[in-house]
Amino acid sequence: MKVLVVDDSKLARLTLIKTLKEYEPSAEILEAENGAVAVEVFQAESPRVVFLDLTMPVMDGFEALERMMHINPKAQVVVVSADIQTQAQERVLALGAKLMVPKPINADKMLGVLQQLVF
Amino acid sequence: MNYMLKQCNIVFDSLENGTLVVDEECVVWSWNKWLEINTGIEAESIIEKNLELFYPEVDYKGLQRKIRTTLRLNTPTFYDASLSNRFIQIPRHKITSSLLSFMQLQVTIAPYIPAEKKVMISIHDISDLHELKMTLQQRMKEIALLNSELQQDKQIINANLMIVKTDSGCEIVDATEAFCDFFGYTKGELIGGSLSRFYALDAGSDDFEQMKEVLRNKHRWSGEVEIITKNNDCVWMDTVISPFVDEYGEIISYTAIYHDITDKKRIEMLSVTDPLTKLFNRQKFDDVCRGMLMRRHWTKEYTFGLIIIDVDYFKKVNDTYGHQAGDSVLIEVSDILSQTVRTGDVLARWGGEEFVVLTPDVDSGKVLYAAEKLRRAIEMLEIPAVGKVTASFGVTVFVEGDTQESMLHRSDQALYRAKEKGRNRVESIFS
Amino acid sequence: MESTEFSSDHLDVLRELMNIAMGNATASIADLLQAFGTMHIPHISISDMDGLKSYIEEAVPSDQHSYVTKQLFGGVFGGEFVFVMTNESAANLGHYLYDVDVPSDADILDAVIELTNILSSTIISRLTEELNTKVQFFPPSTEIISGNNLISQEETLNYHRIIIVSTVMEFQSHKISGQIFILTKDGMIQRLRELIDQKLEELYA
């Protein structure tokens, strides 16, 4: 299973990958540090699941999400963001995100996410 | 009231600041002793009542918002301490200053029993601090005002007053714009140069030495000096030079302030000058004569002489050639007399065709010689359209006990004698 | 001195923690203002006094009056929280919070204090919570400053190293925005580094 982790923070990516691996040790992890790179990797690798940050340089998560959904409307994108405003949540869900999880990610949150995804 | 709050009230009462507990609706649940004393409101009367009943002027929308924030974030919130009270007003009784009639409060709203939506509000009186701040601000304002006034004054001085600053060696360190403009120099050209180069006076002259002496003694010197501008114009300056001394009494700098008195000098000159001949007038002659009489060191061998000169047959010149020719005779005679007298002699027009000369530092022989020289000079003169003229001379010298009148009287008599004896000659009466 | 050096990992951790903290703060303010705030990437740098001065000069407009609120916080990790709002933003905030067309100076000041309160407590609390430490807040004070001269001129004010954490709070629909600076110095930097090291150890354990 290919999983794309998009975040400009190395710490955020590491935390996420570490918690993910606890439940899915076999997952093949792809990483991207901004929206633009993420869209390229998404196009080339067609990951099953994308964990996407919102506040990033070059291209932010909102735009990356929109492009990914355009490339593959069935993509399972989980937005993991520090932006916990209700309006931000409504917006990403409207754009086609499967879920939105507030940062920082931890084991409980990860379990909740994985239970709602299709592998 | 619950047990816990009662226990806490004992603690609150011992605090040296105001402490109250309110809920989200601003109902009061605790009111400590400090508040009782300073507000005059008993705890019994306010507890379980809404704060608004006692303090209707407080902005409750803002207060409730702060309380909600405190409870939601579980963190203290604050009122701004720098502005006029927005919380309850507590009277202040300071008499020696009337800056604040109500306490300036530092108000902190802290979570107390979040489950019951209760917060604790603590009030600290920071009036003294605030007073200091206000006083400081007031002083700062005054200083700023003074500074701007000073700045303005400085600009006015810079633009209008001619001031030069020098170091202790009279080397220029600064000059006002007015000085630079007037003398036609840039500041750069002036700085580092010597101040004395502007003075028309000889560096060795008496006046210059006298000025240097005064300054050397750390006194202020003032006087009129002639100064040369960049265009080599001579200007008269009323000057004040002040030395500045350091704490050890050593001169550290000089400030010279100049005031252009060229016009005044010109007027002064006009007032002592005969307009036709440009010689000194009678008034100036009187002044100089008075000055000479005041000097007490005259002796027989070292005295001063008085010569009266009267142009012969001047009425005839006027009648024959007209007044203009008469004037030109007076001008020509004046010129030749000016050229012929010694430096230091004072020549003036007495009136009509009469001239007078004061000759200091002579004896009777020397004054006669001087008169004879003048007589000959006039005799040699060739005046256009008129031809030759001559003059008669009456001479005397100062003797002990003389006044201006007595001297004039003698020389007048001598002149009369010269006229009697056929004119164009020198006669003298010495005592 | 080597132990006080910050690696790019340290800076990354700080930036991410700040991002999370700012997310909470933005949500709180969004609640207060009933509006949606745009989040910006936090800026983190280590600098000296001159560096801080020039950073502030670039970040804060020089041709306006600004409301500058400063709040100290203390504890294992202590420092100064500075929030800068232009006159216009502050007036808009006062207008919104006090629901009056032309808010008085006192309204504006109080609104600014209130906003800063929420910002500082949310950001610093969240930041210190992530770093497993506690913090004490001191009463804030606000002054109106012309231009961007936010730093005192005293000569003694010469810290060798300062950590500048800054970001922008922006609510476009209300035309309210402000610049946030979290400043900490010398000894605190060492402690901050230790806290981050613990965090990194947990992660790589």
C-alpha cells in the first residue's frame, strides 16, 4: 500500500509516519514537503492514501487537494492540519477530502483515521 | 455559599489587594475585606447580587467576554492597565496630588471554579505607578516642547546672527550660516582657519594687542572692528568676543558675535563730515580739540598747535566767477591741505572759507613750519577757471591754562595780523 | 557553547510547534470574530539585537501608527510576546468587538489587549504544552508607537542571541491583521533547546 505524506515540517512527517507504521508496518511511504511536489508524486505514484498538511510554502494544501481530486476523484486524502477552524474543515471536505484531523497526530487519532479508510 | 468558597474567603480577606469571585453572569460570589474597605460596599450586601446593580457604568459586554475567554482557554485574561479605568471605580484619597481621583487598577481575571463558570478577579492599585507614568509623560512633553523651541531658536540664530566659535587657539571650529553668507565663505572654507585673518587691523597694532590682552585675562571684549569679506569689502562690525573657561579656569573656546554696523559707521561719518569738502566739520573739530585739551602731558617742547586758514579774497572769487567756482576753490584747497598735513593732524572746515588744523606733538617752530608748508602748497595750486589763490594763516600753540576759546582767540588775532600785513602769509601769537 | 546551537531539526520542530499553536490561536480568534483566518507559515530565526531590529523594521510598516502590546511570560521557558497591529486594524477590531461605528481609543486599546490575551495564552500555552512545561503570564501593556521603532534604545539592551518566532494573524473579511513576535534570549535559548531535544528523543526512540 502506497501512502503519501505531505508536510513542510520534517517533524510532522516523522511523527505521522511513526504512528502510521505502528498500525501499518508494511506501508510504502512517499514524502513531499510542499503541495507542488505532492501533486507530482501523486500523479506519478498514485498512492492509495494521502496525508496532507494545509499551511505550506510554494503550494498550500487547499490547492494541492483540489488538483489531486481533479487527477483522481477517488483519492483518499486525509487533511492533517494545525488549522482547526470550522470553516477550514468545511472547505477541505467540500473539496473532496475524506477526513480532517487536527495536529499533532497521535496514536488514537491515527487509529480513528485508519478505521475510516479503505485499503 | 459553598464550603470551599467560605474557606477561600478567609484567605482572600488577608490579601492586600481586591479580590472578588463572579460567575459568567457577573453575579458576585466573594468580595474580600480590601474591597469592603475601599469601596464602602459590605460583602453581605453584594454577595449573590449582580455586580451591575452596584456598578452600572462598567462595560458588561466586554467583561463577560473576558470571563468567557478565561473559562474557555483556562488562562488568565487582563484589563489594559494603561487606560482610564474600564472596570469598577474605586475612589482614591491622595491629597498631595490630584492627578488621579480614582484608583488606577491592574485587573486580572483568572479561572477559579471552571465547572461553576466562576472566575476570580484580582485588583491591584497601581495608581502610584500610573501617576509616575503620567508625570513622566508630562515632563517628556515639556521637554519635547522646549526642545522644539530651542531648535527654532537655534535656526533663527543660525540664519540671522553672525557667530563664530573658535578653539582656545582662535582656530575656527564653527560658524553660523548668517556669518558664512555675509562674508561669502562656505563653512568648510572657514573651519580650521584663523579668526584673525578677517580683521583689517594689523596683528601688531595697539587695538589688537589690547583686545588680545583682555581675552587673555579671560574677560569679555567688545568693540568696533573693521573686517574684510571674501570680496575684499571692508565692513564695520560691533563685536563681542567671549572666552569660555573649563572647570580649571583654562580657556577652552571663544565665541565671537558680530553685528554689522557699516551703515551706522557711515551715518557717523556723515555727521562729522562737511558735505562740500569732505573734511571734518566744526563739530568734529570741537570734539578732537576737547580731547587734546584733556591730555595733560603737553610741555613747551611737546605741545599741540592750532592753525586757522582763511582763503584770501574769497568773496571776490565768488563775485567774479560765481558760487560754483567758489565751491571748487574750497574743494581744491581742502584737497591740497589734506594731502599736505601730517598723519595725525586734524584738518576741519571751520565755516565759509576758513579751515582749521590741529597739530599734535609739535613745538612753536614745528607748527610754524607746518603752516608755512600749507601756505606754499595753496600758493602753488592752479585752480581751473579761477587760477591762483592764496590764504592767510594765524598760528598758536597750547600753553598751560589754555581753553579752546583762548587758543582760537590768539590764532584769530594772528590771522587778523596776517591779513593786515598783506595776506598770503603766516602770523603767530604764542602767548 | 555548542549545546546552544540550533540545528535545522530544532528549527523545524519549533516551526511545527508554532504552527500547531497558531492553529489553536487562529481558531480561538475566529470564534471571537466569527470569521475565517488565513494561516501563514511561521518564521523562526536566531539573531542578535541588530538582526531583531532589522527584522522588525521589515515586518512592521514604518509610515503608520501601531498598537504594540507586550506581554511577558515566565517559567522554564520564558520570554516576551509582542503583538503589533496597525492603527487601521486595531480600529477595525475595536469596531467589531465593541459593535460601534467609531470606537473610542479606550475601546480600541481594550480590544487589542483582549485579542493579544487570547493570542498569547493560546500560542504560548500550546507551545509550552507541547514542550511539556508550564508557563506564567504577566499583565500585558499596550502602547501606540509611531513607525516601527519597537525596541528601546538603551545600550544595556544587548543580548547576544535572540530567537525570533513570528507569524501573521490575518482575518481578511474584517480587515484585521497583526504581526506576532515571540522573543526569547540567552539562557532561555539553552532551555528551549533542551526541551526540543527531549521532544526529538521521544520521536526517534
